[in-house]
Amino acid sequence: MLILGIETSCDETSVAILDRDGAVRANLISSQIERHKPFGGVVPEIASREHLASLAPLIRLGCESAGVSLQDIGAVAVTSGPGLIGALLVGVAEAQGLSYGLGIPLVAVNHLEGHVLSPYLRLEGAAVPLPARGLTLVVSGGHSSIYDVRSDERISIRAMNRTRDDAAGEIFDKVGKFVGLPYPGGPHIDRLAAEGDRRKFKFALARFKGEATADFSFSGLKSTAIRLARQESLQAGENMEETQKLKDFCASFQGAIVDQIFDRLDQVWEQVKASENPPTEIGLAGGVAANSFLRSQMTEWGARNGLVVRLAERRYCTDNAAMIAFAGLRRSGGSPAGDPRRVQAASRMEVA
Ligand code: KG4
Ligand code: ZN
């Protein structure tokens, strides 16, 4: 059985084909970044139109590169939320058409569930078996949460925290934009930070007074970074050169984000480690999981706490349809879903 995955929730049109073992036979991504670049962020109307133009040809290409025809596909999985509603609708309508036309089941997938399971996909061959219980940190442009993931007959996913304001990727991008780096800023800050000294600039660790919570809060870091960049004349237009000062700033700012992430992960680990069947693995997923410093710190953190570390492959970090098809596969367990016409896109959606 082959499953076709479709992802159109934001600014990436993606199509993937996986076999029943979760081996990725094709995973194509058409990025719209160039279209949104002039605006410094994603413009929803442009996103929908780009998905409309790209999706059908990408499905054809996906089949070609996997060496299969549409008639070989046994199920279709599509991101139904959360995301930009107009963008989601393009994918959902296409998936409904395929499901109805080919007479195959349609599985609606929560985008976050795709990210949560993405560390288990391999570049080649069958997916890694899921542990009975693991934690997964998802950090992307729209989300920052640690999930407790249990897997037996079915998968259950519980959010252990959330962000009270901005997402980790969002502040990488906003601060990157302020200092004149191309959109999205995350990968550029990552690159510059590698040559910088993270002790040069100080950032305070965000805390909620009098509250026992592992929630993230990144907006304070963003404001501090922007104030600092202005003081240090690192503002866009004034100083676009990749100076040592900019590199030190990037290393310090990135270090502060990563410090907060591990402060919260320590808190969540304290809560769950003494439970009856504690998590045995820690996964790292989402666009920000491509960050080199975060990846190396996560490897150390896992080793320190005796957990197997599963870093999502970089190609499965940013939005992609392979993770959606995989979640569809795990979610459906191969059983037929309900009426495909009932599937609805929703901009907001909780994991379950
Ligand atoms: O998962 P994703 O493609 O889209 C969302 O669902 O949000 O994540 C995109 C985010 C952007 O904010 C981008 O700056 C960030 O991931 N990102 C990075 C890196 N690569 C991508 N942030 C830090 N370091 C990176 N290497
Ligand atoms: Zn995403």
C-alpha cells in the first residue's frame, strides 16, 4: 500500500509518497519563499494562489519520481489544520477530489502531529519504530511546544507546554529582519552565530513570576534583541555587513533562545521522569530544529539524561508532506476513514 501526502498549510507546497513501512519514495517541496521575500513574511493570498498553481503538477512529479501512477496509491493524507485557511483549503479540496475519484480513503492530519512524528522518518528505508513513550520538541515559525507522545495501538499526543506569545522561529525571523538579514532569518542567524562569541551580549531568562509552568515566552527576548541591535547600530540599512559584532550578536541571541528551550525541557523532564513508564526518547522537529547549535545541544542533553535522541533529518524539519503522509499512516493504521466530503480545513486545531 502506498500513501500520498499533501501539505499546503503555509508557504510550502509539498507532496510525498510513502510505503506502508514509512519508507519515503518521494518527497517534493516547492517553496514560495522568493514570492514572500519582498514582504518580509508570508502573505496569505499569495500563498493560496501559489499552492493552486503548484499542487497538481507537483503530484504528477511525485508519482513520476516514485515510479508509480495515481492508480497505485491506496490512501491520501492531507494537512487539514492548523495553518492559513485559504492555503489549507487548496490541499484539502485536491485530496478530497483524489479520494473520491480514485475511491481511496482520505486521512485528515494535524500539521503538528506531522512535525511530532517527523524525527522517526529516515532518508532511506523504513521509518524508525516509535517508542512506547517519548518526548518531542517542536520548534517552528508558528509553534513551540514539548509533546508527550505515547504509542501502542494508536498514538496519543499531549502538549506539555506552549508559548505564551511568539514562536521560536518567529523571533529568529523578526530579529533577522531588523538587522537586515534575508527572510527567513533563522538559517542566516545560525550561519553567522557559528563564527560568533555567545558571551558578548547578555539576555535574561524569561520566567513567569509565582507560576509553576514550563511555558515558553519569546517576545521579551525579541524586544531585548531589537533594543540591543539599535543601540549597537546593527539595524538594517545602517550596517548590513557581516561584521564580528553582528556574528557575536547572533551567537548571543541564538544562545538565549536555546537556553530557554533547555530550561523548559528540564522542567518537563522533572515532571515525567519518575512516572511509571517514563519517556525513553527525545525527538527534535520543526523548522528551527535545523539549527546547528540546537541540534548539538539536544544531543548532549539526551546523553546527560539517558534518552535516545532523534533529530529530524533537515529535509523533514521544515514543512514537508512526508511527515504528513507518515502521520496519516500511523493515524489510520491502514483502516478506511469516513466520508472524504466531511473533511474540513480549520485554521486552529489542537493535537489529540
Ligand atoms: O516548520 P517551518 O518550515 O514552518 C512553520 O510551520 O512555521 O519553520 C520555519 C521556521 C522559520 O522561522 C525559519 O527561520 C526557521 O524555521 N529556521 C531556522 C533554521 N532553519 C529554519 N531557525 C534557526 N536556525 C535554522 N537553521
Ligand atoms: Zn510547520
